[in-house]
Amino acid sequence: MIDTHCHLDVPRFDADRSDVLTRAWAAGVTGLVIPAIGPTAWEALLGWPQRDPRVQVGLGIHPQLLPSLPADQDERHLALLDSMLAKGGAIAVGECGLDGPSEAGAPIERQLRILHEHFELAHRYKLPLLVHCYRAHPHLQRYLKEHPIPEAGLLMHSYSGSADLTGFYVKAGCHFSFAGPVSFPEARRPLEALKKIPLERLMGETDAPDQAPHPHRGERSEPAWLPLILDSMGTYLGVELRERTTQNARRFFRCGFGVA
Ligand SMILES: [Zn+2]
């Protein structure tokens, strides 16, 4: 299984990162994707796949980080991102996207400008895009009506849109990854969305350290819990999803996990 989105580089894993990885491999996870949150993470992340090819990385600027990054540094950061991607070694552009609650510190115009640059970089380097969209769907929809998704694809991470919205994103060609909330006993919305998605566009993620699945809700999430997420999706749909989502992830991240 491949955890398509986990932040194992953050300080919450400093004390026991290698134990977390050991538990993931023991649970049947064979690969994972760490999407960078911002510029200070890029250099260190690029070294990780060289040490262990089961760990692959994306490079980008998370919209929730923007309020703490000075806007007058955006151009410099984006130029740096371009040069880091040019080195090779990243299998995706992201994490990037739009975040409603962050609008107070980073106006949506700035968020859209930076998202647009990530689209351009994904086109330029022929890499898939890892997109966060939380309480900002009307803006993303408007953007996608005018800009095609990168040819290598776009993954809506921790997808939380309604069933209606899902039809739009499916038509736009997006892939979808679900995190812990899909496994909560009272889950409704993610399950309604799940039914609308072609099986070959589905993936799973732990979004560690956040969004731990049932029965670990509220704890620090970790990749070893990916099977709980995939199995709750599979049970709901009545299909086998461990193998299928692994194949989907291998195809989507086609330069990672030993697949040329
Ligand atoms: Zn994330």
C-alpha cells in the first residue's frame, strides 16, 4: 500500500521517526509520499528518497503557511522552488492549494497567484500536482474552468468536497485521496463523494500527523494506519481497495516507487 500524503518530516515525529517507519513497513505500507509544506523543508526532503526509495517527496508551498511567509518573498520562494524541481528527485509538485481559513493572513488573490505558479511548474516538469482545498472550492472550481490540470494529473488530497462538487472534479480529470475522516462511524459526506469517483482515480492517505482514522481519532496519525482507511473505503464500496489503490498510486506517481 502507498500512503499518498503524510508529513513525516514535521517535528512531531522527531522523537520516533524511525519507529513510525518500521511500523508502516510492518503494516504492509510499501511506499509513502511526503509533500513539503514550505521552502525550509525542500533541501532536506530531496535527500530522503536517495537514502530510502520507499520514501518519495513533493515540493511546494502549503496555503496554510502563507500567512507566516512575507508576501514580498513570494517571487524569490517560487524561483527557488523552480530551481529545486529542476534538480530532479521530487515526484510531484505540492503541497499547494487554497485554504479558506487562511484568507485572513493570506488573501485569496495571493493564494491563487501562488497556486497558478505551482500549475506552471507542474506543466514545465511534467509532474503531478498535490492539491489541498479546504473551504475554498468555489475559487478552485473557477480556476479549473479556465486552466486545464497538468497532463501528469492532479490529486485532490484529503478530499472533503460534496457529492455534487465531486462530479465537477471528476470531469476535470482529477484524482482523489481520502484521509482518516472517511473511516469515522458518522462519516456521510466523504462516503457520498466516494461513490461518485471512478475506482481507478482513488487513493488513500493518512495525512499524518493529522486526521487519524477510527479508532485512533484524535491521536497523532501515522502511515501504519493506512489499511484502516483503505479498508473502510473498500467495505463501504464493496470492493477490494488495498491492491487497487496501490496500483493507482504507482501509475499516478509514475516516476516513484521503482516504476519507470
Ligand atoms: Zn498535507
